[in-house]
Amino acid sequence: VGFVEEKEKAALLGESDVFVLPSQHENFGIAVLEALACGRPVVLTKEVQLSGFAAEHSLGVISGDSPEALASAIVEALDDDMLATRCRDQGAGLVARYFSVEIVGRQLMDMYRFSLDHIPA
């Protein structure tokens, strides 16, 4: 699909059944949070940094990186009605709880304060 604006992105996510992000190296994966905030399950490879968050909160399927493993994970996610319900009911709240501007801003401020208090000699 390529780049899409916010309204179109929300519409596309709202029409989807799952969000899939296979990657050999994904430093964060903001699109994963966008999908979860829309209540969609995710299928991720373990190299996506947010795969641990998705696994910890049972919000998706973590796949191996082969085409066969990815296809199997997608089918697993599509067939899992409990996963879809959990993501719809809890996804947005968990994203807000851990990744809101206020939460991340507070964590950054704490990190910067710690750095200032521990300047190497």
C-alpha cells in the first residue's frame, strides 16, 4: 500500500483482521502499536522489538522468519477468535498504558535526569 495518511491508515486497520510485520531487524515498530491501538492482532517475527510486548500481553503470534512459518502464524492468528477478542478489548488500553506520550515522556525525563546525575568523571 505504501505511505498512507492517518485517516486512511485508521480505515485500513479497521478493515483488517490482522496486522503482519515480518522483519529481520525492526528497531521498534510504531505501526505495531497503531494496529494494536485499533484492536487488531499482530503477527510479528521475533526481530521486531515489540514482539516481546505482544507476546507478554498475548496480543499476537510471534513467527519464525521462513515463509512457511509466517504463513502458518498468519493462519493461526486469523483462526484465533479469543486473540481477536482480547486485542479488540485490551489492545488500545495496553498501548495507552505503556506507550502514551505521558508515560514515554516521563521515562525519557527520568533517563535524562539519571544521565545528568551520573556524568562520567
